[in-house]
Amino acid sequence: MRQAFTILTLLVAAPVFAQGSGPIPELANQQLADPKKEAEATNLMHGLRCIQCQGQSIADSDAPMAATMRAEVRQQIAKGEKPETIRKWMIGRYGEWVSFEPEMKGSGLLLWAAPVLLLLVAVWMARGLFRRRA
Amino acid sequence: MTRPWLLWLPLAVIAFIGGLAIYGLLVPKDELVRSAMVGQKLPQFALAPATAGVQGLASSDMADGKPRLLNIFASWCIPCKAEAPHLETLKKAGVEIDAIAVRDRPEDVAVFLDQFGNPFRRIGADNEMAVQLMLGSSGVPETYVIGSDGKISYQHIGDIREEHVPMLLEKLAEAK
């Protein structure tokens, strides 16, 4: 009974197969021959967000879109493109959101400045303590 | 204590953070990733035909100065089936619709067109989703309005429902 149920649920679970049937680009799961370039590419892949599964980087995601993005990153790196240029290209397609490293402007600036601001507030709050000890 | 109000400061900060959390819960979540290519020129690409009997699609095919729709679909995508009749309505209203089939097999595309109709002038096959990436597209189905100036003027994410048809016709008129 349980087995039949399992098979039935597997048959019903069509969305599992709803990923399309196209080929995965070669460079999506294949490292570049030059270890230095591969390291550069991998580093960038960890800093780009997967469009399909949103919380994951394209290096961690198994979604077809992430595969396409990884292949694009490796191709561009192999061509000698700078990681920052590729990141900008991706931002040009999907907006700021695609990058895990917010830029230092707009609300991103607040994010970067927050630790410094908090430290200043802490120093200001603690200044009385130093005065008493001196 | 010379400044008693200072005592309340930590409470105020925590209340503010708590308020932010409640606000975050109340605001509806929008997980759509919109293309940053809206307002930009349609990128250059050339795709092979998605199945026998249809023509492939290149960006140059869409540069005849007429506003049109570019529909991104796949035979394995269920909402794409739901939007098929509305694409048919748009076609009957005189709209030229080109399409890109994403990660698909020619035989599956043929079955899809047989079952749900073919309102498309041309259908290119984007097997590796490379053109999707160029367009800043994040899934299927999606529909782009391409203006007569060759620029992407609007991106519709998700299936086209009946209520979207007049809106898309308006966007097409604006894109002239």
C-alpha cells in the first residue's frame, strides 16, 4: 500500500521534471584549465545571486539559470574579462539585486557605513567611563 | 542621573527594530526579478528554429520599425499553456508576436503548438538560456514589448491573463 502510494505521488509530482530538456552549457560544471582563472571565476560565482532560487549563489545552485550564468562567467573570465566588468554586466541585466556585494551608494552606502556609525556611537556612549578612570 | 531620558533610549531602539519586523510581515512580498534591460536596445542574437516548419528568430528580424511582442515560453511550462488563448486574442488584434522556446525539444514544441495553437510569426530555440540571460529574463513565461525604435519598452512577468490583454495593447500603442 505504502509503496503504491509512493509511486503514485512520484507520478503526480510532475513539477520535478518541469525544468525543461535543453542541454546544460559545457562550462557550467566544468572547470577552466587555468587554476588561477578558475579561482577568479569561482570567487565571482559565489558573489552572484541565482535568479531562480534567489537565496543561493550561482555557485551553489543547481537551477538551469544558474548553470547558464556560471557558463557565462567562465567564458568571460577565459576571454580575459575582469570579474568586476562581468558583475557590472549581470547588474545591467538584473539590477543591483543580482550581486551579493551591495555597491557603496544609495541604501547600500548606509549598509557599508553602519559599522563605522555604530562604533562612533559606542565611543560616544563610553566616553564617560574613560573620563572617570583618568 | 542627569539625563533620565537616556534610560529610555535602548527601549526606543528595540521598539523601532520590532516595528520594522512587524512592518516587514505586513508588506506583501514581491519576489519578481525585473529585467534591467527595459528601456535599452534589444540585444543582438540569432536563434535556430525551435521545431520543424517554423522560422528561427534573430534580433534583426524584429528591427522592421513595428512594435511587437516577444514571448518567452516552453512546452514544459504550465502557465504558458494558460496564456495561449490570450496570445491568440492579441494576434487577432493585429499584433505581431515572435517567440523564444527555452530549454525545449523540437518534438515537444511541435506537440505544444498542435495542442495550444501557434500565434507566433517566428520561434527561436534558446537551448542554453543564453538569450534569456541577455534579456535579463528570469523565467517562463515572460513577454516583452519591443518598440518601433528597437528598444525594450515593457516586460510582463508571468502568464498573460485576460485582463492583461488591453494593457499590453496599450503598451504596444505607446511603443510606436
